[in-house]
Amino acid sequence: MKRLRIALIASARFPIKEPFAGGLEAHTWILARGLERRGHRVTVFAGAGCDPELGVREFRPIRPWISDGARADVSMPPRAWLEEHHAYLQLLMELAASGRADFDVVHNNCLHHLPIAMARLVPVPMISTLHTPPTPWLESAVQAGPCPVIFTAVSRSTSHAWRHVVPAIRVIRNGIDLDKWRPGPGGGPPLWSGRLVPEKGAELAIRAARRAGQPLDLVGPIADPHYFASRVEPLLGGGVRYHGHLTHDQLAVLLGRASACLVTPRWDEPYGLVAAEALACGTPVCGFARGALPELLDEQCAVLVEPNDVEALAAGLLAAVRLPRAAARAHAAAHCSQERMIEQYEDLYREAA
């Protein structure tokens, strides 16, 4: 098989390293490492502070010089936004000038609009994975003119959400390392894991656990300090503990001990990586039937209830802890492996190149 030269465009905002800022960063790390193990030459373009084993080419640290007059304009965005915009602009101009000589395919794995808007300038095929429901910036970029990008989505649910602007989308679900996420004994407190932001609904998980008479462990980065201080922190104590932002190895231990994993999206979850991680650890899931969760899970390994219904979630939690842990692990092995995901991307790269 021909080895490919792959450019992987990642986040300029969050480093690709553990503990990961979110599922997108974890996905990028898994994909890059898996492709390299298969013999491909992978160049990851990302921000500072990434895992040194990835061999990342950092976005150029050149900052745009903005005059005092421009800064005084009412349209002047925050500095961080402008620097991120400038980083992607520089990268796309570089790929436009030398892409064919350096790469066989470009895989855009970030959420910024410029890779989509400027794809026509890049002389090699571009694949872009849709990791979120539609956003105005990305919808605008898709409609700016002939769009040569090959789109994938992380679930059928996400694909369907984009159909009005992207009619042809291949679904390649995210995958996890089943050797890292190993079955545990269970029997411990249920666990909730994710970014502590309003759309993840951690406070609903706490209320449901209390109504079910269960303790609860919470894990994840405090991405929205105001939300954490006002909605989550006051509910801690009495069996509800926050363990901080953990590495995958640390989280796998807690997930393996947990009797169930609560997943409580208040938005249309594009995939639900924590659900896959829980299943791989043999831990059944209890959550809201939103976004991709109904297509990722079945009644053998999960209990799904109506969104935002805390009473139903409490009852579902008591049912989920009784589900067989072997069935959860078997479901993960059949549907959530990183090998399946990487093979599908590898096939698509070869088709495109």
C-alpha cells in the first residue's frame, strides 16, 4: 500500500495533549498516532504546547500588526480571535503555495471557517470532518462559491443536521483505543465526565443522582468558570465529588470502577465520546436521547430518557447500574474501535488522492 503524505489541520486554540480540552483534541491525537503507526507521514498543524510525540508544526508565531486606528474601529474583535484567524490564514496561504509538493491530502479537523473558505486555493484534495451541529461561520464558508471539500461527519445525526448546505457527507464515527479503555470491576459511584459548560448539563446529572439516592463523581475541565461557580459547585458535597481534569489513564480507572456513566447533553451531541469510553470500560450509560447518542447506544448497554427530564434520568440510572458490564464492553468492541475509524479515513484519503 502506498504511504500517504497527510496534512492534519488541528486546533490553534487548545493543545493536542493530555488532559485533552475536549473530544476534538482527543480525536485528533488518536487519528494522528494511528495513521503514523500505519506508516503514513502525518504533519499536524496545531497551536503551541502539543504532545511532542506528534511532531506538530506549530502555527507560525507571527502576530498581525494592527494599527491604533484599526484597533479603535468598532469591528475590532478580541485579540485571541484575531490571532487565531491570522494563524489559519497564514497556514492556508502556505498550503496554497506548496501543497502539491508536500502533501497528497489535507484533512481539516478544526472548527475554523478559513480552511473551508480557502479550500479552492489548495492544490491537493481537502477532507473536512464536521464535529458540531451547523455554525453560521462554517455555513457561510460552504456557500461562498464552488466548494471542493469532501465532507465527513462523526455521526448520522450530525450529517443530517448539515444536509441543507452539504448534501453529500460520508459518516465516519469517532473511535477510541480499546487497549487504553479497559474493563473495570464496576460497583463504585456513577460518573459524569465532560467539559463543565452549560450545554453538557452536569447539574442535571447531580440532581438525578441525588433523586436516585446515588453518589456521583464528576470529571472534566472547567471551561466556563461562571457556570461551574454558579450551577455546579453549590451542588457538590454529600456524596458528589469533583475530581478535576484527568488524563485518559486516570479517567479510565474511575470509569472502570463506576457503576454507570451519566451523559446529559443539553444540545445535540455530535457523537458522545465519553459514552464510548464508558462502554469500553464495561460501564453502562444512562443519558438523554439527543443527538448521536441513540445511534451510538442500544438497550443492552444503555438507558436513554427524554432530554432534560431529571426524574426519568434518576429512574434510568437505577436501571442502568443493573445492565451487564460484558454487554457494554462488547458493544464498544463492535462499534467504537479506533482501528475501524482509522481504516475508514485511510480508505477515504486514498480515494481522494
